[in-house]
Amino acid sequence: MRLFSTVSTILKWPFNTVTLRERLLLLLLVPLMGIILFSAHEIFQAWKVSEEMKEIGQRSDHTLGINQLLQAIQRERELTASYLGSEGTQHKQALNIQRQSTDQLADHLREVMDSHSMKASSLAQPPIAWLNYEASRLGLKSVRNKVDQLTLSFYRANSYYSEMIRALLDTADHMMRHAPDLALANLSFAHINFLRGLEQVDQERSVLANAFVRGGFEHGMYALFQTLEVGQKIYFGVFRRTAQQKDIHLFNKITRSPEAAEVARMKERAFASGTATRLYVLLGRLYRHMALRGVYHSFKNLVLRGSRYGHDNNLPNPDLQKRYRAEFYTSYQASQKIIKKILALPPKELPSEQRRLVEIIRENLRAYQANVALVIQQQNAGQSIYRIDQDPNHGVKINDTPAFHAIEKLMNTTAVGAFDVSPNAWLQVSAIKRTKLRALEKRLAHAVKERAEEARHEAFTLLISAMLITLIMVTIISLLGGRLILSLQRRVKRLVTSVDRIANGHLDERYPVQLNDEIGHLGERVNLMAERLDLHHTTSAIIRDLLESALEPTPLQDQLDQSLTLLFFQDNLPIQAKGSIFLVDEESDELVMVSHHGLHPHLLSECARIKPGHCLCGQAAQSREPVLAACLDERHSVHFDDIQPHGHVCLPILYRDKLLGVFNLYLPDGHHCTASELAFYEAIVDTLAGVIVRKRVEEEVERFRGRLLFERTFIEEIVAKMRASSRFDGKDLRTLEAPVERTAGDILLSAYRPSGGHHVMMGDFTGHGLSAAIGGPMVSDIFYAMTAKNFALQEIIDEINQQLVSKTPAGMFMAAVFIELDNGQNQARIWNCSTPDVLLFRDGELHDRVTSGYLARGIIESKESPPTEVSLCPGDRLIACTDGVTETFNRNNEELKQKGVDALLEQIIQHNGPLDELLQGLSKFRQGVEQADDITVVEVRVVDFGIAG
């Protein structure tokens, strides 16, 4: 705040001694400077566009170099396709010559790209695509060697060449992407998409050349062929929507030529001959009905979700049983129909070996069908999910491996058809079409360069025009502004003179209004100011006193009494020292007199409670408008014997259209309240409305504060009892818990599995206090219930994560560490989910640590990776703590961190001290700073091989 004040003072200082004329000149200079700066900006932009167009022209030249390299790589890819398709018997010499040409063009383009000074900000650094091309080029020699040795499939070789070409196309796209001219941007966009479509054509030519030489598609090439056909339609479709009409016409003419028709005929032959067999299609349908949302999935849902968790065991859920049973039979019947269709195929399409594999799949499905009723029977008998799914004596576990191997082998051995097309005929006719498309591509590149030159000329013309317009505008504004300043200066100087005289007490001073403009209107306001100045001064003083008194800790009635007293002590107000304040009784809607001054005793009883519409005060309450009376007229309903003539001003006390009460003042008889006086009284009433509302809010807040304190204490008692579990088995565990508040966000759980083994969990919910502690009971119930049912810790972790994701609000999650110690192994399995390191001490020294490797629980639904396994020896100690330990800060805002915790724990372990010494060490480190987060530490001791705690 002090810095802002200092800066403001410095900025105001140059204007403290500036005259009016100088200020007016400054007002003229500011817009002039704005115009000059704006024009300078436009001139700079025009110059920048001119330079960018020059840069675009240079980039067009580089794009031509990239195109030449693209064609060389495409030609090498095509020869590689024929070479591999013929198994090395064709195009060996031509391939070597083409490789040399490709290398020469690549080296030349590399030199050009390195030497070119790229001025545009978008090209200040080499584009990522160009770096990707350079990286892939380094491995080109290895690819060529594998091609020569016939150890690389064309599918892999084609992918490698295509990635290089894609990187070069992306580089060209990046270089031409930032064109500031819309027409140039459209031309560049059309050109790039045409190049991408042309790449799809060239790649398709290589794929079919390889296929025609081989007499059939290599593995994976048929799918690639289909993708390339779709890619051509997409890129050429974009080209048609953005290119010029003459280029679209030429493109359509090329695609309708006899050569294009012959190319399409050969492609149709490839499509027709490359279609998958009936067996392949049926197997795909069968796999869909068996896998996701199919037989296996619905059977698993029946086992795992056909029961719901109860207090003691799993209770059957008839609705879920019916749903998943229906889903299972729907998928099962569909699968059986497809298997019948497969077995009905003739031996030519389904040999005996494949028929045997289909029978394996059928037997696997029948095994699932035979166990559906058994699953429901065991669920109704009270068997747990674990026993149904895992126990070989009571469960229905089915081995799916033979069936999956069978369907996988069937899919892999199902071939596609072949074709009989001459490779030379394909290469010859497709080369003619490609040559015509190349000619169109050169025309597009030339059009981009021509448009860049036109745009550069337009930008230069705009530059000259902007300079001339700026000069003309500055001249005109200077002449007109100077004359306006002189006239304005004279009138403002006369107005300042009048204001100075009024400020010195000459309230009879008047400014001569000559023109009905802003200055004339200001003069009228100055004249009116002299008339109201005294009254406004009084208003400000009274309101200030009212507001100051409202800040005092006194009851509302005392505040209102003091308000009347302040008002009646003013000598310059045309009022009598009589008045009252009424407040609305919300139950009866009547006005209740709560404050009064100088009233007759008869009025104190007669007007103690007033109904809306009764007398002047009731009328003001009913209409919510001021009621003015200069004398005792017929509206005055209350009379008594010695009543004195007087007038009234009764104002409703309103706050946001809500009636709070009525303010009643007595006026001298015959006095008519002026507009200024009424405005003064209304200002007083508005201030009183604020005082009343503030006092009522203070009282309401005080009541709510007591109620919230009671409810918070009540809720904390409930949460504390829910978190305290008698199922916690802490034998041979050492624990340390130091919450910031009564209810902590940390949670510590420990239990033994019925089959042996020890589960330990330490969690830290986001934040601390009541909001962080509410997730503890849910996590505790899941942990102890699933451990008692002999679930593995991995399954418990997944269930806790799923429940936290689905049932807790966004932003609430739990960092946790899970430890599983197995009686049958000499090791511990540890899942560290975003907590500080879990430390392993052996012989009094730090032996090993397990760092965080998983996300906190409750963020996303996921299945975690295998845990970290740690070998154990008798006497070992595993220690885990929450981040309230590592994130301890001292006065210098220094953090203890993991290194400091390691040192403190090592000292305690070496002399076998209690864990409470850790709190002492943390307190010493904080140097008086209060604890900011909950602290929880757990130590697991290994007393025998594999037996913890």
C-alpha cells in the first residue's frame, strides 16, 4: 500500500505546478501522441508484413527444395517396395542410384536450412518436425542395410520412409503456416494439403507395387492400403475446399483422365482381392461377443456384483443377479450362433485343424454356461465373492487360456485373397497420373510465391499511405485543438474565479452562464452549490456523528436515542426538538415506538403501537413514501386537549425495499419542507437504516456463532467415535499421532488376515480438521471388512480408490502407504501413494527406503502396478510418516524435508528411544512456529522371519 502511494505521488508531482493552459495543451498532446503511436504501430505492422512476405518468398524456395527431397525419398521407397516384393531380384541397381541421389539432395537441403537467417519469430528455432526428420535420417543407413539383406519387411521399411516424409511435410507446413495474408494462407494451406494427398498417392503406389510383385499383400499392408485410400480423400477434399477454382478444375481433369481411370481399376482389383475371408469376419464377431460386454464380462459381473456387502457377510442381490444373468445368456446365445455358422463352412474354408480350435472355444463357452446356476446357488447360500471366484473346492474358476490361444491362432492363420496384376503395368500407368499431379503441385508452389510478392507490394503501398494520413491528421487536429484550447481556457478561468469567491464565504457570487454546454451546466451547479453548501455541511456532520456512534458496542435503542439527540442539537434546522423513531413488529406488522424525544405523555401511550395507515406515521409505513404536513390537517388522527399547532415530516426507514420503521420529526407550524431539506432528512434516514441493519446483523451473527460452535462440537464427537475402531490391532506396532485439531485428516489402520499376514495402512486426507476427517470412517470400514474376508491388500487398495473417487467431492483425496507382511515370505510388500519415504532400519542404521510410486487415492480410477518388495530380517524396523513431518517449517521458512526426518529417526533408533522424541525434535526445529498439519508416524518391527509386529 505504501509503495502504491509513493508511485502515485511521483506521477502527480510534475502536474502540481502546471498552469491551466499547459494542462489543456497536454490534453491536446495526449491524443496527438496516441494518433502518432497508433500510426507508428500501423506503419511498423506494414513494414513487418513486407518483411514477412519477403521471408515467405524465401521459405517458398526452401519448400521447393523440400519437395525435391520428398520426391527422391518417395522414389526410393517405391524401388524398395519392388525390391522387397521380388525378394531382391529386381531394381537393385536403380535402388542404389536413387539412394545416392536422395543423399545428395538431403545434404544440400541441410546446408540451406543451416545457412538461412530466419527472421520471422515463428522460425527463430528449427521446427520440431525438421529435427524429427534429422533424427530419422540418422537411422536410414541401418534400414537400407536390412533391406539389402532382405531381413526387413516392406511394412517396416514403408513405415520408416513414410515417417521421414511426414516430418518433411510438417516442416513445410510449419514454414508456410504463419502467413499474415488471408489469400496467401489459403494458397499455402491448399498446397500443403495437396502435398499430403500426393504423399498418400505415392505411398499407395509403393504398397501396391510391393503387393503386385509378391502376388499378394504382406501382413498389415492391406489395412494400410485402405487407410491410404481414405487419406487421399481427406487431403484432396480439403484441397478442393481451399484451392482456387482454376486449380480445382485442373485437378478434376487429371482425376478423370484415362490413366486415372486405369489406376482406379487396378485399385479396385486390389480392394476386391484383398477382402478378408468369411472365417475372418465370423471370428471377429465371435471375439466381440465373448470379450468386452460379452460372455466373460457378464459372467464376471455376476460373480463380483451379484452380491452386495452386508454387516457380517455377502448378501444376495436378486436384481443384479437377474440383470447379469440375462446379459450372459444374450451373449452366450449370440456366440453359439456364430460358432454354428463357422462349423458350417466347407472344409476348404475351415480345415480340420482350425475346426478343432473352434471346438475348444465352444467347450470353454459351455463351461461358463454350466456354472451360471452354480454361482447364483452359492451366492444365495452365503458364500463370499472370494470363495466363489478363487476357492477350487467351492468356486467356479474356469481356465480361459486354451480358448484364447485357439481364437488368437485362428485369427493369425486366416489369410486374405490374392490377385493377378502386372507390376510393370501398375508402375507405368500410375507414373503417368503421378506426373500430372506433380505438374499441378509445381503450379501451386509457384502461385504461393507470386501471392507473397503481391502481398509484399500491397504492404509497401500501405506503409506509404499510413505515413501520409498520419501527417494530415496531426496537422488538422493541431489547428482545431489550438483554437478550442484558447476559448476553453477563458471560460474555465472565469469559473475558477467564481468558485474561489464562494470558497471564501461569498455565497452571493454567481457565475454568468452564457452557453448551454458542459461548462455552462457546471456554472449552474456552482450557483446551486452556494445555496446548499451550508445545509450539506450540516448533513455531513450529523451523518459522521451517527456513523461513529454506530460503531460503539451499545444496544440499538441507545443508538437511536443518541441519533435523535444529535439531530435536535443543530441550530440551523427548521425543526422542533420533538420526534420519535418506530420499528416494525414483524409478527403483527405494527409500528412500535422504540425511541422518542420531547413528546407529550399522551402521545407516549396513544402512539406506543400504530397500525399501518393510522395517522401520518402509519400512512408513511403503508405507502413507503415520505408524508409531509405543514399543519394539523385532516390526516392527523391523534388529538388531545393541549395539543400545539405544528407540522410533520414522516419518512419510512427502508433497507433494500424492506420496511424497517418510520422516522417522525415535528416542524414549526406553517413550514413547508423544501426539496433540499427533504433530501437532508432522507440522508439521515438512510444512515439510520444502515445502523439498524448493522445492529441486527451483529445480534444475528452472535446467535449463529453460538449455534455453529455447538453443532461443530457435536459433529466432531460423531466423527471421532466413527473413526475410533475397536478392530485396530496394534500389537508390536509403535505409533505417534499429533493432530492439529481434535478431528484429524490422518488415519492409521492395522489388522491381520484370517489366512495369515499383516495389513497396515496409514492415510493422510487433504487438509486437516473436520473436512479432512470425514473420509476416515468409510476407508476404515472397507479396510477392516475386506481384510476380515481374507482379501489381498492389492484388492483393498483398488476398492478404497474406487469408493473415494465415486463418493468424495472433487479435490479431496488421500495420500497413503500400504504395507503387507506375509508369514510365508521374508519380505514386505509396500505401496507408497504420494507419502514421504518408507524407511527400513537394520542394526540401528538406515538400510533402505521406498519412495512414492503411485498417485494418491481418490484422484482417478486406476489399477495400480505391482508393489515394491523389501526383504526383511529379524530386528528390522519399517517406519512411515505423513507429510506433516517432512513439511515442518521454522521461523526462517526453512523446510525440514525428508533428509531432516531421516536424521531424527536414525538418532532415535540408535539409542532405542520412544517415538515421542520425534515430536521434541520437530518442536525444536520449528523454533516456536505452530504445527501446521497433522502428524502420524507408525513403526513396524520384524520379530521373526516374515512376521511383522
